Amino acid sequence: MPVIRPSEAVTHEIHGARFVSYATPRTGSRELCAWRGEIPAGTKAPAHTVNREEIFHVLGGELLMTLDGHTHHVTAGDTVIINAGSTLAVENATTEVAVSWVTTSIGLEAELADGTRITPPWAN
């Protein structure tokens, strides 16, 4: 179906954040995945290396995003391009929930520092 209603989106939670997936192969997408991320105040996601490019757009709030060792303060309206092979850590050091929109290609995997591989269900 080409139109995905909020009631049809699938919600996943990991590392204290919520991911609401809209575009996935399950909903008819053939190449791209897209989801809304909700990062609660005080959340710090572990650093992970991605195998696909991600486009991360901040819809609301603010985050500290460390990309390949460089920390950036990003706020509503900012877009971060995360190239395949980059290492990313996300932290919400504020008292407000931060909301993002992320797009990537199908097949995204993330590898944690300890070698653990994660295949996020909202991106596959």
C-alpha cells in the first residue's frame, strides 16, 4: 500500500529510544526505509558503525551526535548525513524528547564496539 497511516506504523524500542517505522519492505518499499525516532531526555545510545548511508533529520528537540569522533550539537531543522562505514553515537542531554526522521536503504546493519551486529527490524 503506498499510503501508510500512523495507526499502521510499527513501533520498536531499543537502547531507551522508540523507532516508529513507516517505509519498509513489509509496507511495500523496495529500496528505502524511513522511520521516526523518539529519543527521550537523558538517553545515550551506544556508538555503532553502520553499513548503509543514513539521512538523519531532527524534527524537534536537540541532540549531541558524535560522528567518527566529532561531536555536533544538532537541533530542529538540522540534517546529518551518516555515510556507510561511519561510527555514530546519539545522546539527548536535555530534559525534552528529541524527534527525528531517518531514511536509509534496505539492509541497514549496525555493529557495536564489542562486535555485536544489530539488524534493526525498522530498517529491513
